[in-house]
Amino acid sequence: NVLILDFGSQYTQLIARRVRELNIFCEIFPYNHFPDDLSSYKAVILSGSPFSTRADDAPHPDLSQIRGKMPLLAVCYGAQYLAHFNGGEVGASSTREYGRANLSFIKEDEAFFADVPMNSQVWMSHSDTIKKLPTGAVKLASTHDVENAAYKIEGETTYAIQFHPEVYHSTDGKKMLENFLVKIAQVPQNFTPNAFVDEIVAELKEKIGNDKVVLGLSGGVDSTVAAVLLNKAIGDNLYCIFVNNGLLRKKEFENVLHQYKDMGLNVKGVDAGDRFLGQLEGISDPETKRKTIGRVFIEVFDDEAHLLTDVKWLAQGTIYPDVIESVSVKGPSATIKSHHNVGGLPDFMKLKIVEPLRMLFKDEVRRVGKTLGIDPELLGRHPFPGPGLSIRILGDITKEKVRILQEVDAVFIDGLKSWGLYDKVWQAGAILLPVDSVGVMGDERTYEKVVALRAVESTDGMTADWVHLPYEFLMKVSNDIINKVKGVNRVVYDISSKPPATIEWE
Ligand code: XMP
């Protein structure tokens, strides 16, 4: 188990992912809220930071229980912090040190750099530099512009590096992390999907006992994997509720419900489409749509949860990025849960919360899902927004518009699948525009809907680019949509990136 202390760097999550890729479990804690009991940690990594360690308001945590007592790797800001307060000197660099650099000196026979070749590319991102090493330090590496690119403290397992080993552009960064964690700190590489499943199932059994648990399934990867894990731990004491809000993809409710039953889940499908669409009538504003759907979902879920007796727990598919977000360095207030207004909450929200995936990144959830034997097609599904097609129907929502968009979306998605393009796309869908355009079919003039197709590549949805789908594919799909979907006479393709556009149109 490795502890990563976060000083607010944009790359902290990447450090965790690289460590996990080595099959080593790690946890991120904000530098100002780390655990008192460090006995279960085998090594500590200090992250980078947007701060200058010379600033008064910069993070200056007490590391006396860590430094010299366990293996420590300080990255970027961390390296400067160790130098600044231990007899070294940190100052503004004379040249900007951003982007690629190459190691021009590596100390011989140094375990940290084992199998790292001279000239190895590393990624720099700092405006301060270490002008003088701290007391007891030995220089391990330099680049052309950065004399003190890496050092260690004699007599300790303390290592410090100015560059970022976690980013893709540090070619041997993962090797260095492996050298530090495996060769130097001797952390076992035993965090595998199988080990995770065994451990979490035992933990869930122990924690929940014979209590009943309710869980809302969405058809997405996270809630599905959470359900299968819980089902493995407590069997039919897990009550799953899958709500059809009437805004899912064509036949999705029936298909996914069927799949869930085949997986042996104790699941109830609640077809509340009319209730949602009734409440959405006449609403065009995107935020009001989202809020309405959120509210109706809570009402429906609460009604269903009331039909169950003696439920003690609410299970959620929360994953690690959400957890880190809520305890981030930037938001100390987020560490305090604001649940004082419990009286006003729906009953199910008063349940105890269980989150089996709260320690996993998305790709790890998929790997665990695979280990659990979940259908790869389900695990490989594109993300789909909670408010569903409502935010892809610009303007107000009617049953007829939902039908049109479901048909269009189905032609597009089926087309991507049959052309082998689905897995190359991160997310795809269709948008129904609030304009009618003139067309001609046979000898008739038509005045019908325009749909936009959107397909993007992304890793996390934060930034995205449009996918260069083959013209032949776009031609075929456009033709199929106009011929098969009554009410549509024009198809356009969205070629905007995020930023400045967003993935969804609302
Ligand atoms: P945007 O449009 O912000 O979308 O670029 C980024 C990702 O978030 C999804 N999205 C949502 N997901 N509720 C959700 O559960 C929402 O209200 C919502 N809005 C956008 C979107 O599909 C994309 O994956």
C-alpha cells in the first residue's frame, strides 16, 4: 500500500494510475489531511503543486513521521520542498523549464535509474529550480538546463526528482516508479483485479452481514459492476432498481433488464417513462430539464424503496475520481459532509452508504468487471448521460421527438458497430435540432427535422475531439436515417472540439 500526498498538482491522479498499473495499491490524500496511522503504508510519494515552496501560503506539511522512516519519493514540488527546508536552496529558474528534456547525466549503479538509458526523455513543468541540494544529498541526474534533476539523501531511502515520471512523455517514468517501489521500497505487486474481487467481497460480507441493500442500476458500467460485486457478497439481499425514465436509447430498458436478469441479479424494472415525460412537458431550459429528471428520479426511487422492508444500506457506483474530487486540496469544505438537513431528505437517503468501487479508476472497474465475467459488450458501452436523450432534444420534449431520436440514434450506433467503429469512439449519439428544413422526397416538398450526429474521442470527457469518421460511413448512415426515420430529412455532422464546444449540445 502506497500513500500519495497531494499538493494540488494536475498530475496527482496520474501518479496513482501509474502505480496501480504496476499492480500496487495506492491512495491519494491531501497534504493537509493525511492519516495519523502510517503503519500500513510501505512507501510515500509527494506530488507536484502549482505553488512555489518559497511562498508563505504554500503547502508545508510536517513530514517528520515519514522522512527517513519509510521510503519516500518526492516529485517536482515535493523535491523542492525537501530541499528548501533542509539546507538546500530553491529559487526562480532563469529559463522556463516546461516540456521535454533529456537526462544528460545519470549516476552510475543507482537502483532508481536501473534500465533507464542515458538521454532518456523526461517531462518538466516548473518555474522554480533547486539551486543547491539539501544537506546529505547526492545528485543522481541532470538535464541540459536542470543541474539537480534528481537526488537522494544518503543513509535514507529518500529520493527526489524534478521532472514528472507519471506523464506519458517521460518515456522511462514508469520504469523509475517501478525501480523505486519494487526494487528500493520492496512493495509487493499484488493488487490485481482477482485480488480486489476476493478482498472486497469478503469486506462487503463482513460489513453488511444479513442486512438488505438497495441499489439503483443505470445500465452503465459502474452501477453494473457494483451490483455484481454485491450480489457475489450478499446474494438476493441486494435489491436492484432499474428505472426507465423514457429517455433511454431504443429498446435499452428491455434489453438491459433482460441482461441483468440473466446475470442473476435481483432486479426490478420500473417503467416510469410517462411519469418523467409528463413532468417534463413544456420545459425547454436545459438546467430545468436536468433538475426535473433528478427530482422525479428521486421520487420514483423513493417510492420503490418504500416497497421494500428493513433495508439498511444504499449502494452506489461511486468511483475513485469522484472520491478524490470530494477531498481535494482545493476544497477543504468538501471534507465536511453537509447532511445536517436529514429530515428533508427522501427516506432512502437516510440509509447507510456502501460504495464497493470507491477505490477504483474507470479502467480498473472495467478490468474487475471482466474478471467477474460481465459481458464485454456491456463493459465497453459508451458513456450515456443521466438525463438521457432529454439533453439531446433541443427545446421541449415530446413522445414523438423521443421516438424520432431513438430511431436515429439506433441507426447511428448500430452502424458504428457493424462498421467496426464503435470501440474506436469514446462517445457517440444524435441530437434532434429544434429547426425544420426544406427537403424533397419524390415529387413532394418536405418540411422536416434536422438531426446532428456527434462522435468524439476522449479519455475522461474533460476534453474531446470529433472523430474523423470515414465519409463512406457518414454517407451510408445519413442515407439510412433519412430513408428509415419518418420525420427527418437532413443529417449534419458535428465537427467541434471540446473546448470550446462541449460534448452534449445542452
Ligand atoms: P459535456 O457536454 O459537459 O459532457 O462536454 C461531458 C460528459 O458528461 C456527460 N454529461 C452528463 N452526464 N448527467 C450525466 O450523468 C448530465 O447532466 C450530463 N451532462 C453531460 C456527457 O454525456 C459526456 O460524457
